[in-house]
Amino acid sequence: MEPLGESVMRTPHNGAVVQRRSKTRSYRRSYRSCLGTTSRLCLTPALTTRRLNASRRAVKPQTLTERVDPAHLALLVKSEWQLSYVTPLYQFRHTQLKSYSKQLSAFIVAERQQGLAVEVSELQNSYRVSLSVLQGLTESENDPETVLIQIHSKPLFAKQDEPQRSVWSGWLTCIQGSPEYLCSLSKDFTCLPLFGSRGPEYLSRVVKSWFQKTFDCCFGPLEINHTSLQWFVALWVDCHSQSNIQHLKMLWTVPAEPPLQIMYTVDPQDAWDLWNSVKKEEAAKEAEEVGCIELEEVSGYLEALKSHFYRHFRLDLSAGILTQVSTALGLAKDTGRIKMSNSRHVIATLTLLTECALLKMPI
Amino acid sequence: MADTLNLSDSDRSSSSDQSVTNRSNNRSLRIAEKERRKNEAEDSFVLAVKYFSEVEEGTPVFGNDQLDRNLEVVEKVAFSKGLSPEAISVLLEFAMSLCMGNSPCVRVLKCLIPASVVPQQAVVRAVVWLNVSKIPISTQVLFIKWVLTVFDLIDAKDQLRAIYGFIFSFITEENLCPYICHLLYLLTRKENVHLYRVRKLLELQSKLGRQPFLMHLLSLYKVFCPELVTLSIPSRIRSGFKSYNLPWKSALMGVQKRNGLQVSSSISSAFTVKEKSISRKRKHCHLDLPALSSALNKEPQSDLTSRRKMVPLVQLSSFSQMLKNMHRIELPAQMGSLLGSSLALQYLDCVQEESTLLRLNFWLGCALHEEFLFCSQTSEEALQFLNNLLSVQHFLQEGFSSSEAFLYKFLNVWDGSLLRPQILGLLSNIPVIPSTQIGRLLFEPLTQLFFTSSLFFKCGLMECLNNMLLKWLTWHSVYALEDDLDISLNSHTSINITLSGFKDSVMELVHFVGRLASLGLQLEGCNTLLLSFILDFYETASDTFLKFDLPLVVMPPPGVFYPALLATDPVSVDRLAYIMHRYKLNLTSAKSQEKRTEQAFHISRQTFLEFNHYLVFMVNCLWNCRMFHANTDLHVREELLHKSNVPQPWARFDFIHHPAFMSYAVDFHQKCWPGRKAVDLDSIKQSKPWSWYLEYLFNQGFDGLKDFVHSSITKQVTPGDERGDSQRR
């Protein structure tokens, strides 16, 4: 499907909706159009414009530590997150996080002991839930603040005085989400499309179910597709000059009988040299594109890696798909698991993932 | 009310008695005797009730013949006719005050069968007695059970609700607790739910454990105040209170039946027995409709008093209730839940707020994408889900935008057979697409599917496109009328479409179907079934001006017209004739309106030319026997015609020799000239038999042909002559 072009992007966001004459049947008019014409809700149509960017900024060395609480940052990096996408939250207020914490903890307790009612305002002994704003983790002014969810609990056979431990954590974020999409939503909705979680599956399920019931949103698995994984390869290799990637590992799955998995490891210096040879000269680029990585550069790089592999092993990787990428900076799996090992690249990673999540939005 | 009922009852019986007396004297004596006895019984009943109202406290029970006698009288009346409201008041007062101790109290309670209603006042007084006199627990339980049984017959509930807190206080009594919980469940309103009551119930819960009665009351509290209490009910537990073994129930039903009263709801209405959800773990979690539940975090600005007045949608159980509370209905926490209840759908139809519909669309879109686009499946649940969605869209008479967005994506990956009826059903609901995009979104994927799929898919798609056209045209005709001059569709689609834009889209659609149909007929060897679906479409397309007020007429392409005209089955020819007749009516009335209002209509000259062209050919072919005339689309070389050895090739497709009508001609010939051995069809062409033959054909039900002949062939002269000035513009 081809993009429609710019006409759609220019729809005004301020929602200058003309009040129509009152009708007996005005039901249909509030529908979001999925077409590109001037929609009443001024939404960028789902089908036509939302695609993965073909060009993105190279990672700037960012010192997030200045903006973000180091404790929070430490929580975010160094662990593997399972990703989901979330449709916009209805009536979510960043100011109400305290009361949400109480509600969620009561909900978890109620779910654990089916059939027993739980008072909401009471402090729960078994589970302590805290929802908090992860201050500073935003990039553009349209992005809503990231929300961090932590669940603490005592182990089953704990001693009386043993402190509660963190058993589950998760976050909802939106980094550099498409401004067209964000602005098109009415103020009743908060768009935090990317959800990462870590911890026991049943807690993830309960937390999701509470969000669904409370903010009328939906969760779905977010896989990282072939193209996005290629982007991760390029983004990480491009950082080698700033922080050593140590190795570039790619896992390819080749459709053979029996299924063949190939781990392709590249020496960091070789990867860097190859990347430089593929990358266009800065001077050749137009002024505004300086510092950007183009999609053709990415696919050119992957082509070069594949042909190198072919030369050695007589095996064409084009037939297979990339399922996992890892460097010292991070790890990404096609099943939707991500690990960000270096705090300097958190923003770039989350930006790409936010984009993927927004692509999954049904409308 | 009870009095009047009783009155009318006796009236009826006496009047019927009279009529009987007139008939037979002998019987009247018997009746009179009966009447006398009845009066006596009534008198004794009145006396008995009087006894109970006046009996002094502390009167001994044992050996009290008077008491026994009166009790017997009361019991007899109660179980046969039921007790009047006054009698109930008196007896309840007698029993609950423990005037004569416990044993008569129990006996009286057991026979308290109301004939019509129970006065609220009496129940309230009795509840007060619960606290004052020292009634044994078992009797208290009996009393509460009685209240539960007759709850629907209590004439008002406002005073009972006023003593909610008083009733609530009995909850600590362990034996009474289940029944009190049930009574509270029936009485609870939003304003009764308070934190201290929640805490009291939770305290009880920790003492008694998982008790269904506590759970149900708490879950009702959760409906009203989800911010106070939360609870998840295991799916295996049936909702509703358990049905106790209530001694009055059968007697009450018997009395009501005898009195001819239909207090339909008795106690059973208090139980909402939900459909048991399938307990096995579902793989397709997105296909479950969420349950209706009240929202937890409401608009923060709405103040407490106005929030108190809101009615959660879950609490409404009938349409009249909904109408009464229309202005203060509180939407559920998850909009998707509306799709599961027919009552909620009625409300959805009046919802104006955009974010509300957006919530619904997010949910629906997510479910469709997750379950059908990202993983295809054909499970029973998927089928049920789509059928449900279809019936909802049918009810609302329009499609959801999320299902539209889903379809545009899905068509590109669809194999054309997965859930075909459902997908085509959803497809026919999509609103008008601007003509600039209709090709890319709709025609490209559909063309691919059409040419690679079976005959049945082709027929299904034709039907779907016909429905789509019908819906578009209907929207137009409804909203064009509303908008007067400003004929645009922007009032009901989010896309601004002007009249000319709308016309373009419709034209694109009709042309697209024309292309598909022409090629489809070729591919399938002019299959009759496919042709029939195609003609369905053109029946709609031919009437755009007269039926739907849209100044646009598009003729079928030759690839459809000729196969239909030369079809071997008479039905297709007949339907084509009908379609041509409708085209003619539409074109002529458009023309005359154009002249009258001097408005520039945009029905192009080309359309008129095409129509005339078809019409001339049709008349020449069926009527004039001049089929291979010059200026027609069918060019067959003379030599080829010679070679075929067909005699009089130009007449082979007239009404007599047309393969579709030949059998009728032969049949007609036999009926007309029964004696003749040799069949000479040409003899029908003489003036008289020809008109008889036409009459005969029309009588076979070929109304299309009849309309066509009457409207397009003006001079009825013998065939062969120059006739039928059919050229009209």
C-alpha cells in the first residue's frame, strides 16, 4: 500500500470541528475515518500514512542520567522486557497515580483470592503496588510522561520481618510518538502505546486486565519484525565509535528441513568498517539529513553482511529471517523481548519501539 | 386496590350466579344455599380477624378453643383465596408482637398468603418488632423468608429503604445473615453504599469465609461504588441467591392462579441467572465480550451529588426502565460490553459522544486485528463473534469504522473462503469511499479475489456489492432529503462528500461491477446463477433516480446485456426486460424533470445513446426479427450466416424462436391448434395469434416482458412491419 502523500498530514489538529445541525441520527458522523480525506476528527488515517519511518536520527550520545532518576534508569536497563502495544487509555490522569495504586493492589488481591471481596482504600499486606511517573523520560513535548508500575510482595514462606521484594515491574511509555496521531486524539485519551513488563506471567495478566477494565484499552503482543531488527543492527553499529559494541550477533532462521538456525557473529571493528563503507558520505546528503540513517543504508548494510556470509558458506541468508540481534548495547528478539544494556541508547530504542507500537493501533 | 379486586371478584360471581338462576330454578336453590354458606364463611373470617386484632396480650394458648377455631378459619381462607391487605396487617401485627407466644406466631406466619398486595406499613412494623420482642431466631428467619417471598407484592418500598440501616444491623446475627443479605440485595440503592457498611461486610467475610450471599451483596456494592470495594467472582459460581425452600411459594402461586392475577414476577425476578461462561480456558481472549461493569474512575469534575444520581447501565433490566433513566445513564467501564446486551445497543444508538464511540472502535479494531489479521482462525468463537458483530451492525444499520479499517487490510490477505459469509456481510456495510481511493482500497483486492475464486465466491461477491450499493443509495436518499439543497453526506460519515463526489463513487462502483460481471460471465460460461446475481445488481442500479433520488444512471456493459438477452433461460430475459423498463422510466422522468425545473442534470448524452442502442437492438431482436441489422454490436458476416445453414437467421431470437421461449411457443401452438400434426411456429406471427401468444406469455408470469412491451413498443401491429418507434430520449 502506498502512502497517500502529504495532504493528510496537513489536517489541522486544533479540532476546528464545525458544529453540525443537530440530527436525529448523528451516530455515524463521529466515526473515525480510516481514509485520507478531511476527517472530522482530524485523524491521520490508519492505513495510509502510518508506516515505519524510512529515515531516523542516529543516536546522539545522551546523558539521561541528568534527567532521569538513576534508580529508575537502573531499573530500566540491564533487564529483559516483554513488550506489548496498548490502545489509548481513556480517562487516565497522571495526577491520580496514588489512587490507581490502591485500586490495582486491591484488584490483584481480589484476583488472587477469587470470591473474596477486598476494600479498595485499605493498605494491602500481601501486595504493595506503586504507580509513579518516570520523570524525564520523554523526548518531544507531545509525549505523555512515562508511567512506572512496581509490585512488591513477600515471598510465600518469608519470615515476619523480611522486607517486601519487587516481584514484578512494568512501564508504559511513548517516546517521540507520531505527533499527528497523538494530537488527533481527544483529551479524554492518553496515548502510551508501548508496554514493557518483567515478572511472573500471572501478574502481567492481572495488571493488563486491570488496565483494560479501568481505562477501556486493549493489549496485544508486540513482535519486533524483520525490518525493525535490521534497524537495531544499524543503530547499534552506528554507535560503535561512542561505546564499544563488543560484538554483533545475529540469529537467522532459515526455512530448511529440519529448521536451521544460524548464529552470525561479527567482530565489532569489522562491523564498524563495513558500516562506514556502506554509509553515504555526509557531504553527499542534503543538509537536513545530516546525522540521519536512511533505510537504504540499512538494507545495503544487511545485503553486504549477507553476501559476505554467502562467500564463506555458500548459504544465502535472504531466504531466512532475522530473529534476534544483540550487541553489548542491547538485545532484541522477534518475539518482542528487548534488553537495553546502555542507558545512553534507551531513548533511541524506545523511539523505534514506540513507532512499532503505533503501527499496531487498530485505528 | 385489593378491595376493588375482591369486590369485582364477588360481583362477577354473583352476576354469573344470577344468570344461572334464570335458567334453572332448581339449581338456584342450590346456589342460594352455597351463597349463604359462603357469606357465613366470610362472616366467620371477619370475626376471626377481629379476634386477632383485639386479643389481649398474655391470653393463654393451650386449651384456647377460640384461638384454634379462628386460626383454622384464617388458614382455610388464606390457602384458598389469599388474605386481603388489611387481614395481613392485623395478622402480622398479632404474630410479630408475640401476643400469645411463639407457637401461634409461627402458625400465622406460615399462612400469610396475600391475595393481592402486602401493605408496606405492616412489613415495616414487623421489622421493628424483630428488635423489640424476643422472637426466637428460627421464627425471625421464617419472617425474613416470608418477606423475601412476597417482596414483589409489597405495595411500596420507600419506607423499607428508609430503614435500610436498621435492617443492615441484623446482619451480625449469624443465622439471619444469608436472608438479610438477600433482602438488602433487593433494597440496595447507590445512596445506601457506604464505606462503613463495606467494612462491616468485609469483617463478616473474614469471619465466615467465602459465602455466596456476602459475595453477591458485595458485588452489588461494587456495581454502585467500585471505588470502595473490588471483587472477582470465580466463573464457576452462578450469580444470584440460591432458591430457598420457601413454604409459601407454591401456595402463593396457587392463590394467584385462582384469583386470576398475574403478578408475573414473584420472587424469581430477583435472581439474575447469568449464562454460565465456558469455564475452559480460552485461547482467543480478544473475542470475549467484556462484562458490563461500572466505571471506576469517573470524570473528576463531576461532583458527588450528581454522581450519586447516575444509574449504571448494568442496573437497567428493561426498556421502560432505560427510557425513564435516559438522561442519567452511566456508561460502563468497557464500551465493548455494550455489544453483548440488546438493551445496551438501544442506548448505543443514541450515544453522541465521540470518545465513547472511539473507545468501542479501539476495542473492536483490536479484537479484529489480533484474531483475524495477525492470526487467521476459524474457531466456533470467531464465527460467533463475527455473527454477533454483523447483527449489531444490522441493528444499528451501519458499519463501525474499525471494522472498515480492518477490512481494507484483511482483503489483501484473505483467501476468499475463510469465514466468507461473515466477511462479505461486513464488507457490504462499509460506508461510501471517495472515488479517488475506492480503487486501491476495494477494487484491487476484490478483483484479485474474484478472478481466482470459485463460482460461489463470485456470486457471493455480487450479492455483497449489490447490498453495498443499496446501502449507499439508501443513505443518500435519507440524508439528501434531510439536507434539502445541500446534498452532502458529511452529516453522517466522517468523510466530507459532496453530491458529485458521491455520484463519482457510485459510478465507480457500478462500472467496477460491470467489468467484473462481463469477465465473470465469460469465465463461467454465462452461468445462470451468476447471471441472476448480476441482474440483481442491475435491478438496483437501474432505479437510482426514481427510487433513491440520485441523478445518475449507468447502463450495463455489453458483456452483461447480450448474455442476458441471449440467455437460454426465460427468467434472465424477463429480468433484463424489467431492468430495461426501469431504465426507461428513470431516464424519461429525469428528462422531464430536467425540462421542468431547468436544472442541469448530469445524465450524459452518452447514457441516453447507450440506452437507445440497447433498446433498438432488443426490440429488433425480440419483436421485429431484424437481428443482424446494421449499426448493431453484433457483426456477423453474411458468408458465415450462410455457412451455418440456419434458415432465417435474423428471426432466430424473436419471441417465438428465442431458445428461452421456444418451448412456450410450441406449447402455445399445441393449445391454439390442437388438431394440427405439423408444428409451424411461423403461423403464430399472424396478427391474432401473435397477440394471443403475447397474452399467453404474460400469463406465464413474465411481468418484466409485459412491462417492457407495454412501455417500449407503441404500435401493436403485426410483426414484420415497421413498428415500435422505440427511440426516446
